[in-house]
Amino acid sequence: MNRRTFIKTSCVGLAGLGVAPAMAADDPKPKRRFTLCLACGMIGVSADPRKLIGWASRHGFESIEPPMSFLAGLSDAGLEAYREEMKAANLAWGAAGLPVEFRGTDAAFDRSMKSLPDVARLLRRAGVTRSATWLSPGHKSLTYMANFRLHARRLREASRVLGDHGVRLGLEYVGPKTSWSAQRFPFIHTMAEMKDLIAEIGRDNVGLLLDSWHWYTAQETEADLRTLRAQDVVMCHLNDAPRNIPVTEQIDSRRELPCATGVIDVRTFLGALMRMGYDGPVACEPFNQELRTLPPDQALSAVAAAMKKAFAVAESQTGL
């Protein structure tokens, strides 16, 4: 999750997400600064937090998703010892989830917000600086604008608490047409719309959780990625898509490991991250049933190999 040098622009804050200037012709080839992140839940592996560091080290991961319940139960000495183990294995933190019920009723939201300060203090104590969540791409009763205002208000409150403890918040849009068209009122499902929400929230610790799957299913391009700067991206997910399915018919829960089919252009996606200097976690979220049936070590090996192959594709290219 560590990253990059980038060309400064005159834009200030996320509200001014403009097109970043292209690198000069004589600029050196950009180096990878983002980390290969192990997020066990995303690949269907039930992780014992005490095994997590060993698993990550053995399979070549460079960061791990914070096991929040486990960390909350550690004493100061225990937490320091865990962080020392991570340091010895050259592991950084990935992003934590956002434990806030912002998609439901006001009562549920208010209840969950009461515990957020304690969670934020734990994140700061553990040295975790990133959190992330996803937005539902539709609603059965709220119109787009009503839903937009609700999300802006609630996520502004949550991001303020996180920001007070040095934690950034990444927001993920869900791109497949089969997802956003399933509800009566479609909601945010593109990068441009998410930028609008981030601008409305108006806090500098809020950015994107950028997913290659949603970038592809939203039918976005390299030009969209080039509008982003390093500070605009909090976390990334990397996946591939099944072959022989039109992009408008792709199903969110049916994905492939990176580079499995070549449907999603990982060179362009990761190349853009390298160019902008993104230094955060990149995790795999394939929702792949076959992967979930494998023993943990085999699943981790398959994910690590796929991710490393994708990284190598981006790193081997010239003229990024």
C-alpha cells in the first residue's frame, strides 16, 4: 500500500479531481509502489489471525487486511508484538472495513456510529490508516438524489470520526448493469458519479476504492483512470471476468482470478496505478466458487500466483 511520486497539479482536494498531466517523454519508467495484499475473507479463506503473518510471508504477500476483532482483544504489549512480527516479515497493513450501517435505517446508523470512535482509536493504535466500504448501486424506494443526500450526510459523519484518528475512507462503486438495474431506483455505479459524492462529502480523507471489475463493467477506460491522482485512491481490488459474456450481462458474484481470461485489461489498470504513484494495498476479490473449495494453502498459492502474474504484466511494459 505504498507508493508513488506524482506530478503535482493545481487542483486542490477531491472536489477538483481533474485530468492529471501525462508523464514527460523523458521521465523514467514508473516503479510499482502498491502492495500485494492478503484479504482472506475476499477469497473464501477462514483465517486464524495468528497464522495470517506466516501465510502472507510464505506466499509472497506484502500487506494484510487488519483482523479487527483479534486486534481489539490484544493488550498494548500484545499488539506491539504482533506489529513487530509484521515488521520482521516486511508486511504492511491493508484496509479495514467500515463497521457503520449507513445503508439502512436512521436508527441502525445511529447505533453503529456510537461504536465508531472506539474502532477509530483501535485503528490508530494499531497503525492502520485506511478503511474501505462499498455502496449499493440501487434502492427500492429512494430516488437517486434522496439516496445521494443520505449517503453524503452519513458518510461525512463517519469520515469525520475516522479522519480525527488519521484514517482514510475508500468508497467503492458497483459497476455491473445487472446490479444497478435490478432495483427500482439505480444509484451510483460509475467513477464519475462516485467523484460527485466524494466532492459532496467534502472531506480530504475520503477517496476511491478502485476495483478493476467495476472499472470494466462500468465500461470505463484508461482516460478515466488518468483523471486520478495518488491521493484520490485509498484501496484497490484486482479481478478478471468470465469469457464470452457481454459486459452488460456480467454478474457481480461470478468473477475470475486476475489474468485468468484476459477479459479485463490488467496492464492498463495496474499501469495507471503505477503511473500515478499509488502506494496502497491491491487485493484480490474474485467471488470464485472453485477457489473457495480449495484448502487454504492451495487457495493462497493460486491467488498469489495470479496477482504476481498481473503485477509482472504491468511492470514489464515500457512507455507506461
